[in-house]
Amino acid sequence: MRIAFAILLCMLSGMAYAQTEENLLQDSLYIQEVEYIKQPEKVLHTEPLFIDLIRDLGAQKGEHEWNFGVGITDNLKYDTYQALVEYEFAPVDRLGLEVEVPFTFHAPLNGTPGAEVPAHRAESLKTAIQWSFFVSQKISTSMALGYINEIEFHDFDRMSRQSIIKANLFNPFFVVAKRWGNNFHTLVYTGPRLGKTYGDPHWHKQYDINSSFHYMIPGTRNFVGVEFNKELQNHDFNMVVRPQLRLGITDNLLLGIVAGVPISRQDQRFSSFVRLIWEPGVRHTH
């Protein structure tokens, strides 16, 4: 009996070792596909799903993708429904550009008067640029500088009575990301947000610190992780924790699912967000 048990244990150990070896091989092949087949140098990093990047860090010329997102936020007096369409591309190596149009709709809760519910609107026209100025495969680290300009629109019901444009938002940012081994990824995305409403002499000021941690499932493009979206404004600190996962549906289609748990916001409860990522013409061999 002891001999049979020992043989079984050896077989299971061998299977586990073989599976580990297979996963390591798959991970190595995927990393090689991203980092070594094309030039210039590029490091594989995961990208947060809620506050996403303008383009992959170390983007290479010709990369592009479409994003379609929908979400819902449970506020105290009303629900907020969000939708966005986004296109990002790299016209040259290490430079990413993006155009995004987000929409917001609101539904009252528990008989909340309409006057207390924000109006529906196309939020803004967002244009952005991101330059990866540091990429090192040796230490699996990338850094980038970027800028987002957001032209904010009036509500739908006020556009006929006023000008379409309500405000302009300015958001320079800095990104640093590091991969630890093959599967663990960390990233920090931070910068000020400055807003100027037309006709108002005052500036709206806010500082964002978004950090994330992800684990990429061996041999796949799937990952699980968490985003910490932090805001500093008028001596107040707000944070939303966003657990998330990404699933590969086809070679060039990914699905991201995000939950939002506010830590310090008094006027917001749970939220959820889904992002569909389509990379036209891309085929992955892993």
C-alpha cells in the first residue's frame, strides 16, 4: 500500500511539474511575442480597465484599438448610466493618441424630484497624447508622460439655449509601470486635473493618484486585479476601490469587468463597469 501511494505521489508531482513547466513556457512565449519579435524595445504590462492608458506603454507604430464601455453608479438619490466610445492608435513608435466621447444618463431613485437629478448629456470630447520616454526590458519597467484635453459640453436640454461648450479640462499625467517576474504587474498613473468653466473666473483643481495591481493568468491574456482611484480636492480625500478582471474572447477581442466600492465618498454607493476592447487585425499566437 505504501509503495502504491509513493508511486501515485510521484505521478502527481510529475504532472504538477509538467503543468508548471507548460505555463512558464506559455508565459515566456507570450512575453517574447510582445517584447522581442518587434522593435523598438517594449515591455509587456497590464493596463487598468477603468482609468485606462492612452495606448500601451512603449507603443509601436501601427498599433490601434477600439473601446466600448458601459457602466452604472448607484448614487443616493439617482442612478448614473455611463457609456463611451474610444479609439486609440500609435502613429509612430512610443507615441499614443486617443479620441473619446463619453455619455451620461441619470434616473431618479425613490421619488427624487427631477430638479435634484442631473440632466443627460454627452459629457465631453476627450483628446489625449502619451509618450513612453523610458522602456527597459532589463528591469521590466516603463514610464510615460501624457496630456488629456477635455472639452466639456452643456446638458442636452440647454444646448439649444446656450453655447454647446461648457468648460475645458486640462490633465497632464505621469505613468510608471513594472512587471515582477512573468505574472505580477504594478502601475501608478498620477497628475493634476484643472478645469475652467467659461464665464467663471475660478479654476476647478483636483489631483488624481491611480494605482493598480494585477496578476496575469499563466499562458493567457486574462488577468485579475484591483485599481485604487484616489482624488485630492479642497483638502478632501476620496477613494474608490475597483476589483476587476479581463477575459480574452477571441484573438483580438477582450472583455473587462469592473466593480466599484467607494471608501470615502458619502454621495456614492456601488458601481459597475464593462469595457469591450477590440484590436482590429491583431492575431496573437499564444
